[in-house]
Amino acid sequence: MKKLILLILNVFLFAKIVTVTGTGVTPVQAKQDALRSAVEEVVGADIKSNSMVKNGKMVLDKIASNTSGYIKNYKEVDKYKEGPYWHVTLRVEVDENALKNDVKSILKSRRAMRDFQSSNFKNRSVLVIYQKKGMDALPKNYIAVDDLLNTIEDKLRDKEFDVILPDDLPGMAKKDEFSDDEILLLGSKAKADAIVVATINAGKRKTGDGYAVIFARVSLKAYDPTSRRLFATVIKRGKVIASDSQFGLNDGAARAASKVANIATEELVEKIVTRLNKGARQWIVVTFKNADEDVQDSILDVFDDMGYPYKVVFQEGNYIKLKVSSDLSGTELRRIIKKALKTENIRLKTLKTQGDNIIFKVK
């Protein structure tokens, strides 16, 4: 009995319940906006009461970027559409104790600040596409497909990713089917940091009594648009009993897929996070051609100033090749290098950017 009382006390002591309304172009976006607002409301009050905080906005941004980590529970109170926007009101239970502990950690520990920054993907984007692949793949207009895409979008936005859908891209609004090459090309044009390709294959086995066992196979793949390489795959299977009819296949596939969609999406998102996480450093080969001795010296000085660990792997004549340790993609590092050297009046032409290999020519 004492343990039960203590448990109830802990819930009231360390959880704060707030009612907030979020706005977005979709119900999912409105819900995420509401959850973020709930965390900001609770942590904002704590920041104002903490005289140690000199940069409250910075701490607020870092905390709010990890919204899902502080939500214990929530309940939808109201949802309606007004014009082009959805409005969702939630009653949210926020873990106030966890918030306070993280605020203290951020203030006291530089390492904690770096950890927090590494989990913030607010400036990263993911292109999400449904691909009808295989004779038994469901068409895009099935309920199961719509539910799966909403789940993927929801989980990515939980991590503060900017989600790009084909409908957001010029000329793609009415296109339902994409080849592998088209998907990779779209990811590159959209300047996405990753591409998620989803497919649901479904089938049925008749039971002989007017019902059937409906099988659904959820396949999620993640690609790097820069290298065009597949770096993550998650496949999950579910099954349910439904009526042996076209409606039964549609409804059954939706229910079977929904059984595994959540866990499949969570696994894939974690793999994307691991791939893009700033803590995951890689060696990128950067080559400069047509660079005379003075330019080479300037290049090395700029790299020293940028602070990226590097080593010279080859240097001869007007040619120098470096291996640079960076937590950035090849595309991001290329932009930074060009901008930094431009300040030294060194202009570069990009000859190649593919995965972990960048080749420049000095103009």
C-alpha cells in the first residue's frame, strides 16, 4: 500500500499536465506542434525560475528539439480544420523532473550540450516515397499505405527532421509510381539528407468459410542521396483474419501492416539517426588539382582554422590529397570548404562529389 501511495505521489510530483493547441497543414503536423508547445511551456517556466540561466532561448531550443523524450502521455481533446490549417488540442502529461535534470546538465556540462546538439536534426531533411514494387504490392491509394506514410512522417518529425513528400516537389503531385533511379534523382534534386522508400506487399490465404488470412509485408529502405547507396533496411510481417473480399483485403492489409508499422518505422528512424548523427565521424578524401605551392599552403592553413582533423596522404607538384575527419556529409563539407577558401581568394570548381570522395580544381 505504501509503495502504491509513493508511486502516485511520484506521478503528481514529477509530471505536469498542460493543455495546448498546435497548428499545421496536416493533423500530424498540428499534433507535433502541440507536443512541442507543451514541452516549451513546462521548460519555459522552469527556465524563468532558474537564475543560473543566462541564455534561456538557447536552452529552450535544445530541450524542445527532443520533444518526444519528455512526453509521458497525451490525449486528444479537440481537432478541426479551418481553411488550409488543422488545429489539434491535446492534454499532455510532461515529465517535469526529466526536463529539470536536462536543463541542469546542459548548463553544467559541455559534453551534455554536445550530446543534445547531436540529437537535433532540425536542419536535416528526409524524402519519403511509397514505391509499388512487386506484383503483390499495394497501390498508393490503399488505407494501409496512407497509414504507413503517416507513421513514418510522424516518427521523423519526432526527431525534428524536415519531411519532404513527392507532392512537395514540382511536377510530382499526380505521380504514383517511381523507379529506383527516379527516386534517387528526386532525393538529389530535393537536397535531402536521406531517402526513405516504403513498400507494402499483401496477399491472402482462404480459410473456406468466407474469411481469409491476410498477410502484409512492410519493407522500409533508407538511401544516401549523395552516394546513392542503400544504408538501412527493415522488413516486418503481420497477419490478420478478414472477410474474403476486396474490401476485406484492403481493411485486412491495413490492420496487418499497422501491427508492425510502428516498430518497423522506429527501427529505421534509429538507423537514420545513427547514420546522420554528428557523433558518427567519417574520413572523407578531399583532392585539390591545379594548386600551386602557395595555394596548397593556404589550403592547409584554412583546414587548421576550421578545426577538422586531417592528414596529407599525397602531395606532389600542383596536386594535394587530404583525408578529413568530419561528422558532415560530403556535400556539406564541400560547401564549407569552398566558402572558407573563397575568403582567401581561392576559387574552386567541383569536379566530383560522391559519397566520401570530393575532387576540386583550383580556378
